[in-house]
Amino acid sequence: MAAERDLRTPRHLPNLRPGRQPPHPSWLPRQRVGTTPQMIGRYPDYDVLASADTWDPATREVVTERLREHGPLRFFTTEEEPTLRAFCDVATAQDSDPRIPVAEMVDDKLAAGRLDGYRYAGMPRDPDAWRLVLRGLDETARARYGRAGFAACDPQAREAIIGALAEGLLSGGAWDELDVSRAFSVCMRAILEAFYSHPWAWNEIGYGGPAYPLGYMRLGPLAVREPRERRGASAEDPVRAVEELQP
Amino acid sequence: MTGRLRGLLKGAIGPHANDSRYLLDVHRRDLPGQDTMARYEESEEVDLCIVGAGAGGSVLAQRLARRGWRVVIIEAGPFWHPDEDWVSDEAGSHELYWTQERVIGGEDPIELGKNNSGRGVGGSMVHYAGYCPRFHPSDFETETRDGVGADWPISYRDLKAHYEEVERELPVAGQDWPWGDPHRYPFSPHPIGGAAAVLWQGAIKQGIEMRVGPVGIVNGTFGNRPHCIYRGFCLQGCKVNAKASPYVTHLPDALAHGVEIRADSMAVRVEINDANGQATGVTYVRDGERTERQQRARMVAIAGYSIETPRLLLHSTSTRFPNGLGNNEDQVGRYVMVQGATQAAGRFPDELRMYKGPPPEVSSEQFYETDESRGFARGFSIQTVSPQPIGWAEHVLADGHWGGALREYMRDYNHWSTIGVLNELLPDPENRVTLAQDSDPYGMPVARFDYSRSENDKANMAYSKEILNGILHAAGAQDILTIQRYAHLVGGARMGRTPEDSVVNSDHRIWGVPNVFVADGSVCPTQGSANPALTIMALASRLAERLASRNTG
Ligand SMILES: Cc1cc2nc3c(=O)[nH]c(=O)nc-3n(C[C@H](O)[C@H](O)[C@H](O)COP(=O)(O)OP(=O)(O)OC[C@H]3O[C@@H](n4cnc5c(N)ncnc54)[C@H](O)[C@@H]3O)c2cc1C
Ligand code: SF4
């Protein structure tokens, strides 16, 4: 009961908090079934993969393929790899295992030459934009923080650099060959598509997932959960949890 | 027919001359008739060669095949086998979209790809949402009424019977429609989900009328097409066959009447005989081949969507048309329009799970017409939508969140509900498709699309965003996230009264060419704030009637 009541309030939402910052995810319990990225348990008893046997074969193949072990990167070089991984981690706030293999999934997309169907005039092709962004991140890490590269920066510095990238505030070197905020959106498009196509992310957000041939019956407003779906939970008040975290 | 009788007959009156719904297989999703499809020799002069098996091209083919015309459709994308090719998954649906390179520019570049156009037999409607409103009578004369946009050379009356017939063919389900030319729908409205119900309550509090539908989704029995199972993947292609697209509504009947669809074939030029100015056929390249092929035809119709249609015309140069077919007056590719499609999401205390049910549920056209007190011309419509997780992530990102903040909003997905607008943005000659420097693997220059909004457009979008916020606040939203976006391209080869300011005449015929027609949304001179697919189909239906009766100007 307490858990349900917590989630009725919006106190955990960044827009309603100082500096638009989210609470640390430790206000949520640990995942109890299946896997979520970093085992964050907003829906601690829900595993979308438990209903994989009800999905049509074509869908099951496409989705479970995302769970396979990935080989070495094919598009990005070994020099680019640490920067790519650090960038993907910061962009999706993945600071520990289990991680959704965002870097591998982005690499897969670029290696396969899958395009999104548009390119901003004045911007290089997406694969070239990616390489320039990684180079730019390293250049900024060196110039602003005196580090060997982006991956060598501490978490605060990394976040500050990505924040500046998101705002389009970086310049010099590789950044001058790009429209910086557009470049951020090109990268984020691929990163978010990778992350939120992964069934572990669906567990985290409580999403019902593929639904053919089963379909959905409980559309609301009275009943909103199918037998295979689970309610959200939180054991703690996010406000208190965060106050305790602050020194 | 009296209103009462019509009410009783809901779902019982089928279309008159289209058996697609019976030709489909209840248990398999393949397009029936692919194996036994007619085949024409390339050297044989068929009656009509159509470029593009989408909304416009498919309806035109079906209609004329029924009248005995020998028709070949050249389609760039694949012949779908939905049981194997389509998935109940967002990222896995990448292949449905036109993802070949295109360049976007201008002050307000329009993101294309999954947001805008499809590629393959059935065209963009394979992954459209399913809203099927008609244009209003005013849309055909905005210049006369409101001093903006353009007057069409045809009126709503010319399309009305075709709207009614296409609504029976899709079939369209919805409440009786009070706006524009008030009308009823052949099928009853679908039940709606809790996420849409919350928004509707907000609208009622704000004094805004909404109605359920209109959607091209089967509600009840319709031949061999099943009822919707409310799985919410309309934008990823309906694996159920409940949602209308030409793949299920017109192409089965077309194949049964001798149409050949040549898939995986990219049209690169319309050939013109310089001696008499007539088109002789279409040149195309098949995937995996290097040499060009040519299909001879008595008439040619282009229906490749508002980007590819102008691109193909611009690339079809000849002595008579050195700057592209129909482009001697520099009109091809101009006046391409998009609708503003801002979406706002509200956060609610209870779980809503907006991913259930078709994204299109409830809509309003209360703000469709000009109201001078608002300070801009023309208006907008309001529609509920419901992004799946990747779409929701893009929405959250657009509000400025990434990293931990984005993850937090994403975890909250089940508590959100989303409503959007479609603004009628005005046609502008500088909003234009041209050929870029780069070429595609067929050796054809890729399209470049430049787009910028006018002051009227910006005022319309700003006003409508406040209306959305008002609805969400009234509904009790605890937080709001907004994304500004665009949808639905039309125009680029518009119809008009003179060659100086248009590309085709009222019969879709390219000025100065006796036998080439444009049969897709490119011909629209204005766009209203209604989603365009139904109108594109109705226009193609009318064009077929004109061609068949040889009444064409
Ligand atoms: C995500 C999304 C949601 C939408 N939602 C709605 C909605 O709810 N309601 C609505 O009314 N509309 C909606 N639309 C828009 C609607 O789908 C389109 O307006 C409509 O399908 C356009 O019809 P068309 O005939 O112009 O082109 P299309 O249906 O796109 O058909 C064009 C076809 O031509 C082919 N082609 C192009 N060039 C060539 C060439 N050179 N050679 C061979 N083939 C070629 C393409 O592969 C394609 O199959 C939506 C679109 C999208 C993408
Ligand atoms: S919600 Fe209905 S119409 Fe949409 S994809 Fe699912 S079954 Fe098809």
C-alpha cells in the first residue's frame, strides 16, 4: 500500500525538483525478478521476458537477439572505444553492471549502415558525425580538465561536458566541423533507440512489450494491468531518501 | 436514408466495387494473389504505369483495373510478408520506413524517416497511425475565405462521394462527426483506453468538444479482417489486419483484377518522346541490377509521396523539359507543406499504460477554422496519441532531459498520457524539394527539403500549445513534458488553374504533357489540419473516375 501511495505523487520527477535533478535511484528497491539496468526496481516483480513464449516467432527472434553476447566493435576503432563507452554510460546514466550494451548496439547500427532517413544540411553523414563527436569529447576533456581523454575524466566532469554538448556550448577543434546541438541529437537518437529497444529497459519502465497475437484487454480506466503485467513499487519516500544522501 | 436507419446499419453496408476484405486470408497476412499476379512484358505498352504502391497509387490501380485497364505499379520497396517481416516492436520496424538518404535544411528542418514516409508495397499507410478525417469544405478555398493559402481548382463537393466510398472501404470507425461537412461513419466508435479518457475529461472541463475516432480500424466484422486487438503497434504495421492500409484495403482487389506490382524497383525517370511531348513509359532499376529497365505505357501516374514525386519529376529531364518534367515554370517541388505536430504529455497519479490500444483514439476539430480573435489565419486539430518507449524517450529528450533525469521520466512512463495537435501551416513557394549534390546507389541525386515557418505558422503553433497545456492542467496533470515536431507532408506538385502557379491541372495532369498524372498527396494546394491519407485516397478515386470516363482536361 505504501508503495502505491508513493507513486501517486510526482515528487521524484526532475522538473519538480531543484536544478531539475532526479533523486538518486536508490529510492527504489532492487529488482527481484529478471534483469533491469543497474537492477533498479521500479517494477521489481516484473519480467517482460516471462511472456516471450506468447510472442509471434518473428518478434521473438528480433527481441531476443538483443540479449545475445556481442563480439568486438566493428565500426568504432579501439582508440574510440573507451570514449564511446563513457559517452553512452553518461547519456543513459549507466554507472554499474548490469548494463544494456548501448555502445555495442550503436556500433552494430553504424557497421550495418542503417540510416535514419535524413541528414541536416551542413552536417556530415551520421557515421562521420559520430567519429567527430568522440574526437571532440576527448579534445574538450584535455583542454578543460587536463585529462588524457573523456573516459579518464571523473563523473562530474563527464556530466559537465555532456551537459555542454546538449546545450550546444562546445567549440573549437572537432566541434567546429559540426552543428553541436544537432550532433548531440544524432547521437542521442541512436543511443535511446538502442537502450529502449532492450527488454531489460522494458522491465525497468514496466512496459508490456510485444503483444501479438495476445493483444491487450485491460485498457483502463478500471483495470489497467493484464495478468502478465505487474504494479510499480517504491518502498521509500524519494524526498527523504535524497535528503539522507546529501551530506 | 434516414439517420436512424443508417445507425441500425452500422457495419452492414460494405463498399460497392472492392472485394479486398473477402480476398484476404483469415489466418495468413500475405497479400493474396502475389503468386498468381499478372505479368506484363516491358515492351508491351500497358494502359497505365504507376510509380508507388502507396495510398494514392494503390487506389488508382484498383479502380482502373476493375475497368479492365492493364496496370503495372513500380514500387521501390519490398513486397511484404507481414507474418515474417513485421514485428510487434519499435526498433525492429526500421525496414518499413524510407531511410535512404535525404538532406533537410531551412530554418525549421523537418525530420523525415520513420516520422514521415514508408517504403514498400502499401506505402506509408502500412505504418501510419490510422486517423482518417476528411478535409473541411473551407480547405478548398482558403484564399477566398481567409486571404491565405490557395484555392483548389476543385471543391469539397467533387470529393464528397469519394470520401464516402473510401470510408466504407477502409472502413472508418467513429462517432457522428459534427465538424466541417457533418457526416456519419460506417462503423461504430471503438472503446477507448484510460489514458485517452483522462485527456477527454480535461478537454470537457475546458469546454472543448472531442469525439471518438475517426480511425481506419475494423470494429466488428468486415469480411475476413479481424477486429482490433488493442495492441498499440499501429505505427509499426498492423500484424492483425485490423488497421487499414492499401495493403489490405485495395491491393488484394487490384491483384485480382490483373494489376502487376513490380517491387524492389526504383523508378528513376519518366521517358518523354521529344517529337510529340508524350510520355512513353517509366525507366527503373531493380535492386541488385545495374542496367536500367523500361516499362512502356500509354499513360503514367506518379504517386511516390511528396518528397519522391518532385524528386522523380526533377530528375526526368528531356529536350522539352530541360529542368525536369512539368518544371518549365519552376513550380515542381514548391509549396511542400507539413503540419505542426506538437505533443504534450501529462503525468497522472494512477497508472495509465498508454501503450495499450491504438495510438489514435479521440480527436477534436473545434479549432479547425479561422477565428480572427486568435490573431492568425486557419487553425488546428487536437488528437490523442500514445508513444511507445522509444518515442517516449525522444519526447523526454526534447524537453531537455538526458542521463539520470531521462531515466527517471522513462521509469514513470506508465503514468503519462499524450495529446497532440496538427496545425495547418500555410503553403510557401520557398518550402521546397530540390535535388542535392549527393547521389543514391541508383545514381540518382538525393532529395533536399528546405522548410521554414511563417509568422502565421508560429502564432498558430504557440496558441495551440497553450490549448494542450490547458487540457492537461484541467485533467489534473502533475507535470507536463512537451515536444515540438512536424508530421504529414503534402504538396510539391500542386494542382491549380494555370501552369504559372501549379504543376498539374484539376485532373492531376501535368501541364503541357498529355499523358502524365500525379496521383498522391503532392497535388494538394492546402492541407487543412486533417491527417491526409483519406483525402489522398479520395483524390485518387476521383482521378480514376475522370480517367475512366476520359473526361480529363
Ligand atoms: C508515422 C506516421 C503516422 C501517420 N499517421 C497518419 C494518420 O494517422 N492519418 C493519416 O491520414 N496519415 C497519416 N500519415 C501519413 C500518411 O501515411 C501519408 O500521408 C500517405 O500514406 C501518403 O500517401 P502517398 O500516396 O502520397 O505516398 P505513400 O503512401 O508514401 O506511397 C508512396 C510509395 O511510393 C514508393 N516510391 C517512392 N518513390 C518511388 C520511386 N522513385 N520508384 C518506385 N517507388 C517509389 C514508396 O516506396 C512508397 O511505397 C502518417 C505517416 C507516418 C509515417
Ligand atoms: S491496435 Fe489494433 S489496429 Fe493498431 S496495430 Fe494493434 S490490432 Fe492493429
